[in-house]
Amino acid sequence: MGRVSDARERLLKAANELTWKQGYNAVTVDAICDLAGVKKGSFYHYFESKAELTKAAIEAWWQERSRPIIESSFAAGVPPLERLKRYFEGIYASQVKIKQEGGTLLGCAFFRLAIEGEGVEPDVREAARHALSRKRKYFVQAIEDAKREGLIKVDDVEAATQAVYSLFEGALARARIQDNPEPLKGIYAQVLRLLEAAPQAREPEKRRA
């Protein structure tokens, strides 16, 4: 039996890497093929266009990278506010590690693609938005659970989730612009204030300060 080709997986990886670093419009099929080490003819065997590849790459990124990280932080049985704390502090730690290793901070791959300007096909932008909405559901559940347990004071869970998510994505964007993880430091403490967390929920933060 002949060796199974991994060309498709290499194309997905190359597309994600280049799009994350350079933006969708700046990336060409030729560049993706070069990085993947795949001939252009093989590219069109797997994908009809760059847009089709990008949509598949977004799904691969979610399944292989984003989902495992967020499911680890938001695992069943973890107290609701602790889920948020784990996620925010984990993201900060990962960004610090990137800088320590000499890398460049690139922010959220989905967010970057979702807000990119003209030239991004509507279905590609929608795929990125869908990935963001998947991640957002974990925030909704944690905030709903925290409200039910009396840990926070919010009237509208959806509005509170939007505020928390906007705060987080904004910090990621600033970290990318500054190439510095510091905008992500202390996000959890800011979220506790935003959600009007009960004194018992804030106490661990006071002890650490």
C-alpha cells in the first residue's frame, strides 16, 4: 500500500500560519503552496479556491488548537469564575512564553480574520465569526452559572458576556499592536469588577495582590 499523503494537512497548517501573520488579503495560493511544500496542481485537487481552503483551515484551527485550550479551562466541575480565571491567565502565560522565546504576538486568529476589510469573501468572514461564537458560548455558560450561584451581579447575561468578551478581545488586539503581553495582565480582576463579583469571589484576588 502506498504512503498516504499529508498534503491537505500541510496546506491547512500553512494557510493558518500565513493568514494569522499577514492577513487574508496578503496571502496568495502560491505562498501557501510554497510554505506547505505542495505543488499548485495538488492544491486544486483538495480545494477549489483560497476561500475554500481558509474555511477548512479555520475549522482545523478550532478543532486542533482553540477547542482543546478552552475546554481545558472550562472543564465540567470547575467553579464558574475559576473557568474564566484559568482561561485568561492561561492566555496571558502563553503570550509571555511566546515573547520569551523571541516570537511575535499575533492576537486571535479568528478575530483578525473576522474584522479584516474588503477582499475577504462573506463566507470566509462568517466562518471566522462562527468560530468566535463557539468560543463565546463557554463564556456565556460560565457567566450564567456564576449568576445562578450568586457570585456576580448582572441583569443580562448576554450583555455581560459581550462586555467581558469585548474586554478580552480588545486586550488581545492591544497586545498584538504593542507586541507586548502586558495588556492581558490582570484581565480577570477587571472582569470581576465588570461583573460586580460578590466579595467572596473577589477575596482570592485581594490575597494575591
